[in-house]
Amino acid sequence: MTAIFKNVKREIVIRTTPERAWKALTEPQERNRWETRHCEIDLKVGGQVALDYGWGVSYIGTIEELIPNRRLTLRGEDNELTIWTMEPHLDGTLVGIEYTGLWSNEQEYMMMDNMAFGTYRFMRNMKSVLEDEADMRSTFWSSWIGMNHYTYRGDSLEGVKVVEVLPGTSADGSLEAGDIITGADGQVIRSYDELEDKVTSMEPGEKVEIGFVRGGEPLSVTLTVMPYGQRNVTQA
């Protein structure tokens, strides 16, 4: 896989008005209800936006374009753009986000997929909060098996390619860089999002059967998921 990606997009339809979706995006107390733990938004062109998501993740950007109820463009500290859009839809409002960047190798594909997955997970929570007043964040990133990976599309095989297995995690000693994961508990896995959604929503201590291909041979292994970010430390 040698593709070069220059943008990433995600969209979701929410049963609400563009005005209400805009309020959820641009008013700090409203944004904290579905995405951030704390945020500061100076809502004007040239104003600063500072977002603290929790999980050790934060973002600082400057507003470059502002069209109320329609479009918000931010430029981050890395000089890349985050573009939010809102359009009336038959079923409510089509909310979209686009990131610009340059992703051209396996480590960068992994970072791109991770960013897009996290973003869409929060967009789904935005939908849940605006439609049902239900905040799903307590179910986010509960568990992991301890590896970095990205969506893989080969000539005759698709799934998730392992880039790195982290020491002291469930995957350590069972999965290897280069493995192509194709299933989890009987569910066909075709993308980063599908695997992450499955594993990170499980409770620590639960078991998951991972199907994968190594050197052309189909294999499987059963792993116990761990609290997200945790590793087993071996004392010397």
C-alpha cells in the first residue's frame, strides 16, 4: 500500500436543525456535552479555539472562516485545516468534517485512521446527545489489545494491517507487525474503525478471538482485552 492521502472526511445526519447543531459545535458549554471535557472558543475570525478531549488529547487552532450555521474552518498549530460544515437534510442536518494533511506511509496511515475514528466516534455522540440526550463517552476507549494498525486493501485480501505490537499488552507475543486482521469474534473486519469499535467498547477482562493472516496462512488467537493504555510491567 503506497497511496498518498491529502484529506480525510466524515459525515453524519442528525435529526436537528443546522442552528442547533451549530450551537452544539460553537458554544463551549454545549460542546462539552458531547465532545470535550473543557474548551474555550473565541467565535470570530482570528479567534482561538482550545479543546481538551481527555485521554491526554488536546487541540489548539485559529478560526480562519466563519459562516454561522454553515461552515467553520480552523487552522491548527501544525498548519493543517479542520473544516466543519452543516447542510439542511431531508432527515435533519448533514454535519461534516474534513481534515487536511499528508499521509504517505504505514505509520501515517495509522495516525490518519486513528484521528478519523476518534472524530467519527464523537460525531456519533453529538448525534446521540442532540437526538436522545444520551452521552455515550463512558463507553469510549474502555479496552485495548495493544497494537497500532491501519485499514489495509490488498489485491486479494482486506482487513487491518498490524504496524506495531506494544510490549506488555495482550497482543504481545501473539500478533506481529505485518499480520492482516480479518475478523474479531466471528465479525468480518474490513477497516480500522470496525476493529477499534469492537475492541475498545469491550469491558477489561473480556476475551476476543482475533482472526488474521500471516504469510498467507489463516490463523486465530484468543486475547484478553486490557484497560485502555495499560501494560503489564515485568520487574527486572
